[in-house]
Amino acid sequence: MLISSKNLLLTAREGGFAIPHFNFWDEMSARAHVAAAEKKNVPILLAWAQKHEADIDIDEALILGKFYGAHAKVPIVLHLDHGFSPDLVKYGIDHGFTSVMIDASAEKFDKNVAVTKDVVDYAHQRGVVVEAEIGHVGTGLSADDANQYTEVEAAVEFVKHTNVDSLAVSIGTSHGVYKSAKTPHLNFERLSELRQAVAVPLVLHGGSSSGDENLSKAAALGITKVNIYTDLANTALHAAQAEPYESVLKMIEAEQKAVEALDEHYVDVFNTAKLHQIEEKTVLGAL
């Protein structure tokens, strides 16, 4: 079942847990993510990123995402991740993504606001929610690098002027593989400040290899969604290279099992199952 992320993230914000955001890059990975979500009985964001369009373009991604999402036994948010082109993001809105991210975080503040607001206005008229980013999550930073942390006042102003539904913030994680083998230091003090000041759910990019304890704590302190891609892609690659398989199908089967297992691990790390406790309390309260 395909749904919007709006209520999910709001519930996660109040409950102190996070919803998994798993990027897919082919049919195997899409199938693996949905299978893991069904096994753990939790909703996920099944996400395609614009940077993957050389391997799987937006139309292919929509076909796969809508098929597996619609047939899933759990709620699935079909998300367009890191859309740098407003035109492509609007195309995604018109053709089936239930959630999108417009990423103008590399631009100056005023330009980021203008680009984001334009997409938000377009999406909200069509019932689609929008994520944006302020501060900039780097790529390949070492665990000791001081990331460009999101400033609290700027985040408040950004949300006020754009009416965005969720906000990706920078607290010390990085996209891709960390240059250092050490677990990164996350700025939990800044996260707590942002959680108190910003009216919309906060989300975290660069979750891969950022440390299970770090990610669990981030979820408890206000992160409502954590993006995972690099760990998943590397896990699939390692599974494919693990042995000389008798057929391509056997290799794909091994990749899928490995990706599913890691997905399930992150569901536990993010404490996503707390969603069911909240749902149960809500039902009992209603009775």
C-alpha cells in the first residue's frame, strides 16, 4: 500500500523513533527492501535518488516502486530522494511519488528558499509532501571533520518561508564511505536545539556506517527518518563477490538475502517497532 510520509514522520517525532529510508537501485534492491519491511511489519520509505538515473531512470524507478509498493503488505512511501532539478521533481510528483525531496542545499539561503517554496507549492496542490535540506551533509568526510552543522535560526526561518513538510539537517554524518574508519561524532546538542525550535519533523542523511548507537540516540532525540544507501550497496556487492555462484539467479538471491538482513538490522536500530505501541495506545485510548 502506497502512502504519504506526513503522518508517519509526525508520529515518529512524538514517539522517539525513526522510519527507515532505503534507497533502491534495481529490481533486486526494491524487492529486498519491501520484503524486509513485511518481515518486520513496519512501514518504510522506498526511495530512488536522482543521482542513480544513469543506472535506473525515473520512469523505471516509478514502475518498480509503484508495483512493489502497491503490492506490499505494509505501508510504503515511494520517495524521490535528492532531486536537484525542480523540473524532475515536479515530474515525479505528477507521476506517482508520494513524497519528494528538493535539494537546493548547495545554493545560498535565499535561493534555497525560493526553489524549495516553488516545489512545495506545486506538490501541496497535488497532495504530495516535500522534504528539503539546510546545512550541507558532506561526502566522504572523516569522522573527525566538523561538518557544516545546520544553524537553528536559519532552520526556523527556512521552514517558515517554505512551508516544507520535513527538514534534512546536518549534525555530523556524511554521504558515502567515511575516509576514517572511526565512527563519526554527532552533534546531539545541536540536534536537541533543532528539535525544540523547528516545527516540522527532522530527518538525517548519511546514516550508513554512522554507528548504531549514534543512530538510535538520534532517533530518540528527534530524527524521524534515517537515509541508508551506501551500506546496502556495499552489502550487495560483497554478497555478489562472496563465491563463484552457479548462476546469476543464485547470485541475485544471495544479494537480496544480504540486503534484507541489513534492512532488518536498521529497523531495530531505529526502534521503528515503537510505532505499533503508539498505535495500540491510540486504539485503547479511543475505546
